[in-house]
Amino acid sequence: MSFYNVKMRASKEDSHISGAERIVREQDIKEAVVQLIDRAFNHSRGKPDFVNVKIELIGEPIKEISLLPVFEVSGSYDVRSLLLKISKCAGLTEEVVLDAYDTLLEGAAPDGSVMRGAMIVSVPDGNRLEPDKFKGVRATCLDISLEAQRQLKKAAGEKYTENLKEALTLTSKILSYPDVLAELCISDDPDYTTGYFSVKGVGYFRLFNVKPKGHLKGGRAIFVKKGCNVGKLIAYLKETPVIAVKFSGYSVVSVNEVCSVFKKSPV
């Protein structure tokens, strides 16, 4: 059976508005294209003046992975303090994580604009490794199975969003690469203030109010082991087709319970 990767990118005056993709069978291409175009023209960042839809035949076996377990952090908390706590529990360099957080909020590109892709940050030295500091690195060619999506939606209940589904699928692919340790994400959508901090071997920490509402900047930082072969990592993120087929759980934890998650799921 043939599968195709269907990608959509929308922009206005050369500024990115939205993007999404699907991995579908040939007979489902039309439906996927309609859904993606509808998304492009109904985004909080405005109407695009350019929409690109790309359809590619997948010529290699699709890798099946599990979604990361989701831990929704409840209650009132200071995001910087929480990131420090998670970083410490994960054995990551705390200063490197906070510096990445600040950089994303300020605009990670050299001119202070938002990068379309992610930063790649070496741990523990904090060096940025992405070849293009304006574009960053994108993870593509990924999707989630209908059954895994159904289970996620049921478990998350009223907290479920399409953003959650897509972000969880994306970070699950990214963290499936051996040299990736963690990923931090802040949406550049001014109306979406929920972000995440994913840690290898532990899960996806869903963070609310990770930035002020109306803030136009954000992005992603991928934390990797020192000595990581960046070329191989980029090739995996861009080219290896991945579908998340297994749901791994959705839990609500308080700030005080965050470190206990690591004791149950050692990195």
C-alpha cells in the first residue's frame, strides 16, 4: 500500500502563519488537502497571501513509535522556576534551558525574528548547532494513528486541542532520536499560551501560560548530547517517515509532584 506525505505551509508578506502535515493513503489525499487548506485560511494570525501544498510519495518503510506520556502541570506556578525544577530532575544544565527559554521569547533568529524551525542546543555547553540560524531545523514527515488520537482525546477530555495532538506527535518523533535529550516549545501564536517541555525517557510536560497572551514570538529548542552528529539528526527529523501508533497516558500532576514523575520513569 502506498502512502503520501501531504504538507501545507501558509504565509503573509513572507511571514509564516501556519503549517501542518499528514501521512495518508492515496485515496485519502483529497480529504487531507481540503482539511489543511481550511486550516490555512482560518488561523488567528490572519489570512495568508500564499499557501503551498506539497504531496510526496513515501518511498521507505514508515517507522512506528509511541507517543510520550503527557503530564499536565496543574496549579499556579512561575514558568522559569518550573523549568529549573524539571531541568534539575532531568540532569540537564539549568542555565542552558533558561537561556533557551529567554531566547525563544526574544526571537531566536539573529535579527530577533521568529525562526521557522528549531534551535539545536548542545548540553552541557549551550552551544547552538543548527546550520542556519534564521531558518532553524524542522521535523517533518510525521503523523498520528486514528486509534492513538482517539485515546489521547478521550484521556485529555476538555483539555484536548489539535495543537496538543500535533505538538505531542512532533516532539515524540524528535525525542525518538538517540542523541536528543529534551525539547522546549513556546508557540508563536499570540492567542496560544500553552507550551511544553519534553524529556527523554520521562514524558511531555504540558505547561500553561508559558508566555503572556498576545506575545508574537516563540519557537522550539532541541537539546542534544554534546558530540551529536547534527547532519544525521537533521536528516532523521526531515526525512524519516514516522507515525505515532501507541498512546502512553495522560496525567495531571502538581508542581510538587513533578520530580516524582522522574523517580517512576528514570531517564
